[in-house]
Amino acid sequence: MRIAVAREVEPTESRVAATAETVKKMKALGADVCVTAGAGDKSGIPDSEFAAAGAAVLADACKDADIILKVRRPTAPELAGYKKGALVIALMDPYGQDAAVRDMARSGISAFAMEFLPRITRAQAMDVLSSQANLAGYRAVIDAAAQYGRGLPMMMTAAGTVPAARVFIMGAGVAGLQAIATARRLGAIVTATDVRPAAKEQVESLGAKFIAVEDEEFRQAETAAGYAKEMSKDYQAKQAVLVADHIKKQDIVITTALIPGRPAPRLISKEMVASLRPGSVIVDLAVERGGNCELARAGEVVTVNDVKIVGYLNVPGRVAASASSLYARNLLAFLEILVDKKQGSIAVNWDDDIVKATALTRDGAVIHPSFASKSAA
């Protein structure tokens, strides 16, 4: 059983799918581990660390691998170098990428989409979305503080008092909750909003004030899996009025709202941006899915009416060493259910709930129910 760690080809991707720690543990599973030369450079993990952990560092590590670990979905040139039947584990980002999904199927690989992990206790150690969103929420506050021209905490000095910054977090999932906690630790006055009723208690437990229209639709606005539902136009309008009044008093706004498989909901209009005080900052963590802020631009920091709108891509990758460490552990936990530890061989149970939820392609076909019908078109 040969496990390969790929070097990411996307220029904005700084993470890597393994660390020296997980290499040692993969070898303990009975695997031969090889790492593509330079795979960890952007995460601060030199080839020498992988080699010291027992990995073979090769220019083309994925060529004959049985299992390939990646951060992002493989490109067509990468697929051409994989052997048929290889298991490829990554964040596949398949929504709206039907051609890329078909390419993976045609290449003969078995692709596993880590973002499709079910929210069950057994899968918690594998939860890549939570581990990466946690760091994105943290980094969003740091990026906001760097762009904001004032301090976040209240400072009482001999020259006078500097007031605390007001920070508004929109979306209280994993990223939002970490943003709340980080902003609070930095001394800001924090408020937050979310359409899920369970979020209110979580927000308040972190010392922030909860802002939302709490009507009957709000009380039903959560799926069985714990995700936010798309709200009605009527609710969105009522919430927009509340937010518009609240947002104009804020110094920093961080948006984190996403709906799986759909464009990011629009939360901040250009009129709301215009209402913010000069020097305010918006950080849009949903910019890669179209953005929560109407004026956000992917990969850019734009200034509108002296308000900075931050649209950095791959925010977890801006904390690459930590993000890689957590992601690699997530993959290791997933890998352990795919192998026979005693035999040191691949032993996929295709009826396992976690495997069924994440398997995207197999034996030349797209098998995930959300994409199989599209692949046949």
C-alpha cells in the first residue's frame, strides 16, 4: 500500500495534505509513504522533515500511488499521472464543476470529497470544514485588525481613552464563533447574527450580543444536519432592515454565511456599505462563493467611500502551518477507516456511512447521488 502526498498546483494554495507527524502514523498503518518534492514548502515543512519522518521525497510521488492525499481537487494534467483505481482524498469542491467531476470519473480514480462528511460523532475527527473554518474565523479578525486604522480594545491612557472597536459577525457557524471569540479576546465590543436559532445561545455564551428577527421562520431555520436553510424573501427583507440599522454603527463587519451547494447569500448591499463610517472594514469570508457583500471582489481589498472591503482567497491558507496540521490529522482519521491496519492494505467498506457520504467517483462512474444524474447528461 503506497500513499502519496501531492504538491498543490493552485497558485493560491499554501496548505499541504500531510505533516511529519501524520507521515509517521501512516507508516505505522503499514504504508509506504512518498511526498512530492516541495509539497510542504509553503506551509513551512521542508522536504527534510518528511524524509526524517520516513517518507520518500520524489519528484513524481503520485505516479504509482494507491492512495493520493491532496488539499484541492486534482486538475486534468494531475489526473493523467494517476494510476487507474487510485483513491484520491481531497476537498473536491464539486458544485458547479460537473465537467471536472466527469473527468475524475473517466480517469478511473475513486474520488472522496472530504467536505461531504456526515455530521455524526464518528466523523468528528475527520471534519475538515470545521478545522479549516475555525482558522478562517480567527484569521478574518486578524486581517480586519490589520486593515483597521485604530486599536480594537478600549485603552485608558494619560492622554485620554481610546474607545473599543465595535465588531459585527454575520453568520455564527464555526468560522463566525471563532471570529467572535478572537475579537472578544482582542477587546472589541462584539455583536453577531445568524438565521439558526441554536446560534443565539452559542453567541451569547462567548460574550457577544445576538442580533436577529426572531419570528416563527427563524425558529425553524435549521436543517437536520445543523446547516442554515435558505430564508424566504420576506424574512430576508425584515432581517435586512434590522441589519442595516445595526451595521452603520459598526467599525468592523465580518461575514461568514454560506449555504452548501448554492451561491453565498447577499447580506450587505452597497447602500449598507455607504452607511458605514469612514475607516470601517468589511471582511467577506464567503467571497469565493460570490460573496456576502455586494461590493466584495475575490482576491482583492477594495476601498469604497473610505470603507475597506477585504476579499482574500483561501483564508485558512493564510495560516498555512496550522491549517495543514489540522487538515492532515483530519485526513489521517479518514484514512484509518479505509485500510486494514493488521494487513497494511486498502480495505474500503463501500457500505460504511462515511464512505457512502463522501465517495464521489468509482470504477469510471460518478456515484454520489447529488452528481450521478448530472454526469449522465
